[in-house]
Amino acid sequence: MVDLLFYVAALLSVLCALGVVISENPVQSVLMLLGSFLGIAVIYLLAGFQFLAAIQVLVYGGAIMVLFLFVVMLLNLGDPEVQADEPLFHGRGRVTGGLGVALAALAVLLTASRGTALAPVETYLWPEGGLDPLLGMAEAMFGRYVLPFEAASVLLLATAVGVMALAKRQRTKRAIAPAPLESKEAAA
Amino acid sequence: MVVVQRRKLTLAERLYLPEVFRGLAITFRKMFQPRVTRQYPEEGLPKTEVTRGQPRLVVKDDGNIACVSCGLCEAACPAYAITIDGQETDRFIEREPERFDIDMLRCILCGFCEEACPKDAIFMSDELELADYSRRALVYDMDKLKRPASDMRARMDYVKRINGRWGVEA
Amino acid sequence: MAFLTLLLKASLIYGGLLGTAALMTLAERKVSAWMQLRVGPNRVGPGGLLQPLADGVKFILKEEVTPDGANMWIFRLAPMLAAIPAMMTVAVVPFAGQVELFGLDFGNLSVTDLDIGLLFILALSGLSVYGVILGGWASNSKYSLLGGLRASAQMVSYELSLIMTALAVVALTGAMDLREIVAAQAGSIFNWNVFTPVVGQVGLVLFVIATFAETNRHPFDFAECEPELVGGFHTEYSSMKFALFFLGEYCAMTVMACLTTVLFLGGYQVPFWEDAPWFVQLGAFGAKVGFFLFLFIWVRWTLPRFRYDQLMNLGWKVFLPVALANLLVVGALIALGWA
């Protein structure tokens, strides 16, 4: 039963993650991402990390994805064909780029899992001691690694502020660009 | 230019919550005050002699209507709702309507017919409901328009009194 | 046997929730009528009691209209997303203690007691905003879209204060299991969290107001803001789809009222009667929840709607700082050993 649920959730999150990339409609992409997160939450739950699962749904599902949706809805979503006039990569570049990213991801995965033998599902889904891993996590986050943790949050904040500043400057530049108001009036 | 002088809000008002509670108190008190709703079909609307409902032909005590099909109401009607065909009669008045239709879908209930009638034949009754399942059924013929004088007495007296006040011979 | 008991409890609790939601639609109309010196619906059944049933039949029989250019899948998904999470949250609400009936022990009166019950409710109620947003977006209508946009911004802003205030209670009681939170408030009535000096009262007011914003109720109902947005996110919805949105809203209100009761008013604790039998506890719980449900309606028919900028100012510049300060004071109280 647990195995089955695990595979269903895993398949769901992987398929949804694929859907995020493939889907042409940004809102659908966001929804797919949400589905992927929910799948991961189910896996957390199966692994006995109730708290992590709830936080995953609360923070990623309830807050961050809502903001994503908010931004995506604010964008002018016209014809996807028109939107895609400037793709990141062209033709062959797109394929090689995708392959490169996939290979890099595989390399990271392999490096990360080196030395950990693939154990049967049950052994890592039901860790001994129930919620104790949560306590361990809390101690690590707010005890041993509290400084790096806070530093990361400051970094994130700085990134957010930086993005705002960049976006703002671009917009003002565009606004300053001469609007041919007078010539239009003359033509009329 | 008008300069609006806004009252400076007190601290309690700017905190908002006390005012919220005051509002809640008001609405709560209102819940226990007497209702003003009229349960319409069961409780009718108040009717007086001034109530100007729908035009009706008054049936006198001898069973006849006073109409001589002169056509004055037809002419006075701003909505062209009245249609009259006259015919001769052996009664003293010599003429009576063969057909007297009021299209109640057109009628605007203005009461001009009542004012125009020289023979006190048509009066506005106190009937207010006007609904049916077909347009045809809402074109009232003579049978549907007839009302016994006893039902209309109050309105008839009222109109005569008012017309008398205007210096018109009743 | 355990499974049967669970099934029985689940069906009873869900039936109760749906019944409460249905009754709330009637109560909304009745109370609003009373406050405006009217009578309210009184034609169907004694005193209009069967009105929700008539409404339900009407909703089912109504024609379903799908607007041109709507995204069919998301358009259909949205009402479900609005209703299902809201209904699921009731699973962890503790309605009463040990239930004993005919000498049989049915366990505690709730579908389940999760260690993270509070988080469960908050997470799922956070998900229910998707119904509103996606419904607004998929309708292919400017009014719906604006309603959805407003809902998303509003929910995210107020969820923060809501969680912060709830966290204060978690810190006070040291538990996230709703039943443990209730147990921590046992004994005297002064053990209820609302009677914790300053922190309890501030927390209750903050929490209740944040709840109003979270469930899109007056005076924060910007998602459906009738004068500006027609019906907001549900402008284009008809028939049972519309009814599902409605059901979701009322279920969310009910669960939020339950949560407020559990967090601040001692849940099912009966004042001055410590070992009350389960049905008395259930009655006490119902009375407290009923008060908050009445408050929802009461406020709706008293206050005018805020302006959108006022809502955002209030959320970020007043509520969040006060909620954080509240949490800080709670922390200080605990550190000093006063709570």
C-alpha cells in the first residue's frame, strides 16, 4: 500500500514537473508545478515527515505558488506563438542546451547518491523514532547552522530587492523613451 | 472652490475597533425591533377611496351600465387602450356599447377615462393586481370590466366630491 | 470495528459540516433580514427552515453556462478546488472528548487527531484560494480575473498574520495537535487562551479579523465585491458549480470558527464543569462555534467594505507588526516563566 502510494506520488510529481516545462500556457505550468509540489508533500508524508509535508503545502502550495499565479495572471497572456518570439535557444542550441542541463542534473544526482545503496522503499519511508528527525532538523536549523540559515535568508531578501530595483529601472527607462504624441496629433 | 473641513477624528475613531463595536451594537439592537415587512399576498395593501386602481364599468342598481358609447374616454385615453363600438338600444339613453374593450397591457392606469366620462359610467376601482398567463386574457371585454355600483360607491362619491370642489357640476 | 467507528464518525461529522453550511446560507438571509427590520425567507417549511433544500434543488436544476473562450479544464477544476480543501479541514477538529454510547467506547469525537492538526488546517485552507484564483482566471472575463487577482494578493497577505497569531497559541500551549491545545486549556475557565493577559485578547481579535480576510468575508470580500466586479471570481459560474463555491465558502467559515474556538476559547471545555459528558462538551463547542458563525454574519451586515489599498495597508502595516509583537510578547512571557 505504502509502496503503491509512493510510486503514484513520485510519478505524479515527475510527470507534473515535465508538464511545467512542456506546457505552453503559463497558468497551466504553474498548476503543474503545484501538482508536483503536492506529490512531493505526499512523499514526505509517507516518509513520516508530517511537519515537512504540511509546511510544503502551506508555504509552497499556499503562498509561493499563489504569488506565481498572481504574477502570471498580471502578465499579458496573449497568443503563446506571439509570446515566444524570442526563445532562449534556437534550433540546435535548444537541443544541446536541454541535453546539457539533463546531463548536469544526472551528474549531480549520481554524485549525491554515491555511496548510498538503493535501499528498499520501506527502510527509508519509515525511519525509526517517528518524528525525531524533525527535532534533529530543528536543532540543525536553529542551533548548529543558525548563522548560515539566516545568511541564506538575507541573501534571498537581497535577491528580491535586487530584482525589484532592476525591474524598476527598466520600466522608468521605457517610460522616458520619447512617445510620438505630437506627430500622432499632427497626423490626425 | 469649496474647501471641505473634515472633522479631526478622535483616537477612538482612528483605532476603528471601538467604532466597529458601536456599529455591531446598533445592528444587534435592530434585530429585536418590530418588523416592517408586509406579507403581501396574505396581508393586502392598504386601500382607500383615493386608491386609483384599474378602470371599471359601473353596473347600476337596475343592472345596466350608464355608458352611451360617446367615445370621450376613448379619445382621452393617452395609451389608446380603449376600443368602443356603439349600437342603438330601446332604453331611454338610446345608445349603448356593443363592445367595450380595455387592453390592460396598454392601460397606464392614469384615470383620464374616469375624468372624461360625462355619464359617470367608468371609475377606477381599488383592484391592484394585474397578471395573467396570456396577452389575450389581459384584453378585458365588457363582462370583465363590469363591477356592481355597491363595490365602487366610495370611489364614486370621492370623485364626485373632488370634481365638485373644482367647480364642476357633479 | 475501528474502521466502522471511523466511518460512522466521519460521515456524522461531514454531514454536520454540510448541514451547518446549508443552515448558514439560511441564517445569513434571516439575520440580515432581522437587522434590516425585515422577516427574511419564510415560505419554504416552518419559518423558512427548508429554504436551503429548495435552494439546493434549484441549483441542481439550473442550466450550466460555460463562457466562450473559457479554459474548460481549469473552469471545471476551480469549484472543486474551492470546496474540497475547505471540507477536508474539518477532519482534525476535535468536537468533544471521549464518546461513550450504549456502553460502547467510540473514542474521541473527531475524524482524526493529527500531531500537526493546526498546520493541516492552515495548509489546506491556504490551498482553497486556488479555487478562487483559477475560477477567476479560467472564466475569460475581466471581472472574474480582477476578483481572482485580488483574492490571491489578499489571501497571501492575511495568511501571514493568521499563522503568526496561531503560532502564538502554539507557543503558549506547546502543541500543534488541536486536541492537546484544548487539553491545555482544561480546568478553570481562566485557563482559556483568551484570558492570557493582553496576548490572548490581542490574539483573538487579530485571529478573528484575519479569519474574515482569509475566508473572503465582509468587510474584506474583495474577491466578489459586487458593486465593482459584478460577482468577482464567480461572475461566470452557474448552477452546481456556483453552489460549490458557496459551499466551500461556508465550510471554510465553519472550520475557521471551530479553529478560533479551539485556539482561544478552550474548544469543547465546558466552563465550571470539568468532567462534563461528551454531549455537553459537544453542546458547549457548538455554542462557541455558533457565536463566531453569527459574528461572521453580524459583521457582514454591519460594516461597509474596505477599499483595496486600505486592506493592504491594514494587512502589512498593522496586522503583521502587531502579530509579530504578539508572538514576541508570548515568547517573553514563556521565557520569564509567566505563561
